[in-house]
Amino acid sequence: MTRHHQPRKGSVAFSPRKRVAKETPSVSTWPESDEAGLLGFAGYKVGMTHVTALDSRKGSPTENMELSVPVTILEAPPLVVLGIRAYTKTTYGLKTLTDVLANDNLDDELSRKISIPKFEDVESKIEDLKSRIDEIADIRVLVHTKPKLTSVPKKKPEVLEFGVGGKSVAEKLDYAISMLGQEINAQDVFEAGEFTDAIATTKGKGVQGPVKRFGVRIQYGKAARSGIERHVGSIGPWTPNRTMWTVAMQGQMGYHKRTEYNKKLLKIGDESEVDLINPDGGFVKYGFVKNNYIMVKGSLPGPSKRLVVLRKGVRNASKDATAPEISYISTTSKQGV
């Protein structure tokens, strides 16, 4: 008699499966780039629709044919560079050396989020930063969002840290200084056809049982007749006399930070083109897009109105980054009528 062998149900790649500490995602890894500029951007998830686009993938069975493609819309108003952050290398990794914050061109609502120094001498702090260039291992910028320009019902901006591209630390610093207090649009960071990584907090589903959370098999026979079919048959052996962490059990499901790699940008539009994507009656649970937007192929983590960070791809060296030809964008009502 042969024993039945089967892979375990559910992935153990993510642990612990608990609620994320903060909804605004932080990015710990940035790709290397010789071109001076931001390595990411952020936008608010609007919803999904579909477009008709030409398949430009080499060797695809549908190459040069028109396909119906599901897309996600992100509303992406300009980001404002509010500060420069310099890192120094220590035996414990990168540590913050100093921050330089801008005094002007900042959102009035930013004071809801952080304390803004009113009388900081920016010029002298920049000169001090330049004089300590040998101590600096990396330069990043602090940016804040402008949610008031969107249909998201909030005033308080999010503050994010983005990596900066450049051939050297000095080049990164020069770029950061030139953009301090300035606005940056999605068109300045990405191009249509480019592959990016989407980082966001997933939709929260609360406490769920092991069947929904890990996909374990529902019990049958006597267990089902006893009314306890939606549970794990065994939570472990006698030895070792403890329950392993890999055992599927109930707990928090969703509201985790997740990264999806190689999401293709099909279109980057400005506020003059919002009529091309706004459906009749607006997007469900969001409303109408009023500002710059980004069209991403496929789905993205999180519900509507959640902030999504797009990072330049770190695994797309062999991807074909050609801009697709879009012939139709669906604007039919998403209200189910």
C-alpha cells in the first residue's frame, strides 16, 4: 500500500501573518540607476477597467493581435520633495547622517503630519552636507503626497522616502538639491511600457479560519457529521510536544504589506486626459479621476483609495519595455446598471 503524498496547503513564505504596522508602505530596497532622478512614485488606487491593446510580446501566440486587457487606474498627483536624507555606512548598516528640510513650496496641510522647522537655514545645512560628502554612503529624498487634489477624502499628506538614481553620491546630492521644494510628476519618473514593482498594503479581511486562510481540505465523513468539518485534522505529533508554527490555524488574514513585481505601465496621462478613462457615474467607491493618472496592466494590492508605491523594476532586465498601442479604453458604467 502506497502512502498518499501531497504538498502542504498554503504558502509559508510570509511570516508572521499579522497586521502591518502602518498602512503607508516603506521601501527598503532600491535598484541601481546611472540616470539622475527618482526611483519611484506613488498614487492612489482608483479601480479597474479594461482596454483593447496590441500584443507586442515577441513569440506570443497572439503577437500583433488586439487583446482585451484588464487594467488598474492610479490617480497620481504631483509629489513635493520636502527634504534630503543622507545616509552613512556603519558596522550595523546604513544609518541616517542628517536631514535637510525645505522651508517653502510645502503643502499647508503637511503640519498635520510632521513638525516643520520655520527658521532653518537651508543654505548653510546644504553647504555642511557638501563638506561631508566623504562620509555619505547614499542619498535619498523625502516627499509628501497631495491627497486634496484627488477624490480621496483626506487632508493629511503621506510622507515617503524614495531612492535617487545617479552615478555617484555627488550626482545624487546635486539632483536632490535641485529638486528640494519642487514638484515631480509621474511623467518625470516613468515612461509608458516600463516595468515597475507595486508595493502596497493588501485588503484587510479580519480573523479567518484555516480553510479560507490557508486553503486546507474540509473534513468529511464522521467529522463533517459532527459539525467540525472546517478545521485542521491534526495540529502536530506527540514529539516534539509543541505546535509548530507551520500548522494552519485561524488568525489575521489580509492587511499585509506585499510587493508585486514587473507590473507594466500601459499609459501615463495628465489631467487634460481624464475624460478618456472616467466611466459613467465614476469608479465604484472612488468617484472621478481629477488629476494625473497611471494605467497599470493587471491588478494591484489593496482596496480603492489606498496608496500604492511604484518602484522601478528590480527583476526586469530581459523584459520588453515597449509602449503598447491602445485602441480602446472602456468607460462604461461600473455601477452594475
